[in-house]
Amino acid sequence: MKAAVKRTTRPEVIGGLGGFAGLFNLDLSKYPQPVLASSTDGVGTKLAIAQALDRHDTIGIDLVAMVVDDLVVVGAEPLFLSDYIATGKVVPEKMAAIVSGIAEGCVQAGCALIGGETAEHPGVMRPDEYDVSGTGIGVVNADAVLGPERVQAGDVLIALGSSGLHSNGYSLVRHVLLERAGLALDATPELLGGRTLGDELLVPTRVYAQDCLALAAQCGAHAFAHITGGGLAGNLVRVLPPTLDAQVDRSTWAPQPVFELIADTGAVPRDQLELTFNLGVGMIAVVPTDRAADALALAAARGVSAWEIGELVNGSGTVSLGGTYRGNAANWT
């Protein structure tokens, strides 16, 4: 694990692995009015797919993404993360693979993996079973906190494309595709274009942390909405003031084929899909209208698929989804 963790080191980290607590020297010259932000999360039942396939080197990326992308929505730079792994039996190679993924996620996020805990729970968990969680700490200057207070009428909603399912909705995915339809993880449904179902289900969650920090610093983003459980509407409403509505146009994008596979195989209605999955949008940036073009250009330069998805208008703090998705998803009802 030590080599993987070393990749995540930042200058502010004091000491290394082996201590009882991790030490981090906060740079007060960069953050003279520091407000600390914290977030804790896990990966959910996506772990069941990793365990079934005995592939554990990417699940840590999912963990980091779920934690740090909740920090950046308030404008906080992720500083460090601590992980917790509980398992029925410690298999060193498996634990090292999990931690290597966590370290890779931290590298993508620009934060340090400063500590963690591995607990063996024989008799409570199966030998091949494990669960992971993580807590991240970030910092933002008091006058730079993002959120509903900054959002204004006329602001443009910029969608940042997801890498796929990310880490939400896997209980429904497993029920529809594996249990009811009886698909094997090595199956290659036509909709996935040759990719196995297992490969698709283990695509890591995109880490948006550095992209969002760049959009805030260079394009004056007012807020971000991390699209996780609850879907687009359920998360976007969390960054709206009570006097504004978000109008989202579904016709601006086509959800990825994996969502179509779930919809078709399980006859899942559109409202359930929208409540459960990101449907291709992993993050939404709320930017001033005169900076929308800059935001799109910056996202493209950073290799992130981005497009205008809607706008903010006077209202009562609600999200409306209009239009029809592109592609075969236009048939969803």
C-alpha cells in the first residue's frame, strides 16, 4: 500500500503511514479565512459487482469521487481523505488493490490519502465480503463559499457528462439485469457495443473535483450540483434559492446505452430512471450567462464533455424537466 499512498502526498502532509493520526499543515497564506468542509460516503452495492468479478482496483476511485465531488460543490479544495475498509478476512493483495484505487482517485482529485483503517470482522462478514467508506476534508475561504446565495436569475446550467452509472442505483441495476433478466456479468448485450456487462458496471465514477475548482476560479461558477442518488432534479434543487426555478431541457443530450439497457430490460418508467440514475449528467455547474461559453471551452480543454442543459428563471425553488431525450431514450415514458 505504501507506494500507492505515496503518490497522493501533498507538501502539507506531515509524516507518513504508521501513526495513530494523520497530520496536515493547513496553508493559511492561501486560506486566510478558512472554512473547513467535510464529507463522508461509501460506494453502496456496486461493491457486490466488484466482489462477484473479484476485481477490486477501481472501486476506490468510486469512493473518492463520491466524497470529494460533494466537497467541491461548495467551492472547497479537497485536502485529504481517510478510508475505512471492513472485511470478513484480510487478504493483503485484495486490500492493496482497493487502496491502490483509492490512491488513484486521490491523485485525480489532488488530495492526499492521509490515513485509514482496515478491520477484520470474522463471523460477521463472509471471508470474501468487504465494505468501504471514506471521509474527506476540504477548505474554502469564507468569502468564496458557493451555493444558493450566489445563484441568480439568468444563470446558465452547464452539464458535465458522466462516465456511466457512477455509484448510484446498483440495487435496481442488480435486480433488473442480474436477478430478473438473468444476465451474466460476462454477457455482451448488443446495446453495450461489445463491452461485457461486468466491465460496464465497474466503470469508475468520474472525479470532477479539479474541473469544478477550475470552473469556479476561471469562470465564476456560482454553484455546483453533484448528481447522485435522487437524480438530476433531486440534487439540482438543493442549490436553488427559494425565488428561482431551474428549467432543464432533456433534448440537449442522449443518455448512455447502459441506461437504455436498464430501461428496456426492466421496463423501468422514465420517472423512476430519473429518480435513481444520473442518466449521463454527473455534475451541473451554475454559471453567469456571460461566462457560459468560457465554461464550455474550459471543460472541453480539460477533456470533459459539457453542454448547456438549461437556465434559471424567477420562480419558487423548483426544477422542471422539459423536452424529450435524444436517441432511443425519446421512447421512454
